[in-house]
Amino acid sequence: MSMRILDFFVASQPSRETESLISRWLRSILVTAIGILSVYVLLVIFYQLHPINYIFIGIFAACMTGLLVLLNRGYERLVKSLFAMCGLVGLLVSAYLFGGAGSPSYYALIIVIMFSALFLRKRI
């Protein structure tokens, strides 16, 4: 059942070169996201912001770390789909929690949509 869902959302049978290139891009994006979240943790601690920030950062960092672990184990197709879903859900929740449509995270949704279209190709 899950393979049919993955086959619907992710274009099937890319070349090996394309797969390794996308895997490298995903790895660098996930490492960058974890690094940005680490800097955000330092800022939240320094400015002593609301505790909901810690919960949000922890959940989002756990998602990105889990995706990186799955990518290292070779589940590229699953990581592509989960990256799109985690990115969209994470940014929608952050836009809701931290200012609505005026929040900078609301405008960052276009970045997740662009990367999702790049990774999922013609299926989005």
C-alpha cells in the first residue's frame, strides 16, 4: 500500500546519477536546516522566549534528524516525500503560532514548495 502511495507522489526510476545528485542536495539541505535550528535554539535561550518555541524547535529538529538518518540508510524516495510533508506542516504551524500571514515563516513556504517540486518532480 505505501509503495503505491510513494509511486504516485514520486516519479519512478530516475537515473543513478540523478538519484545521487538529489541525495546530496537533500543531505546538504537537511544539515543546513539542523544548523539553522541550532542557531535558533541559541537565540531562544538568549532572549528567553516563550516555552512553545522550545517544543517547536525540538519537534522540527527531530523530524529533520530523522530524515537525515533515513537518507543515510538509503530511503531516498521516502525522504523526498516526508521532506515535503514535514516542511509544509512545520512552516504552516510556525506561521500559525508566530504571527499568521505576517510571519516571515509564511513567506518561507514558497522555498519548501520549490524544493518539493524539485525533488518530487512532475508529481506535485
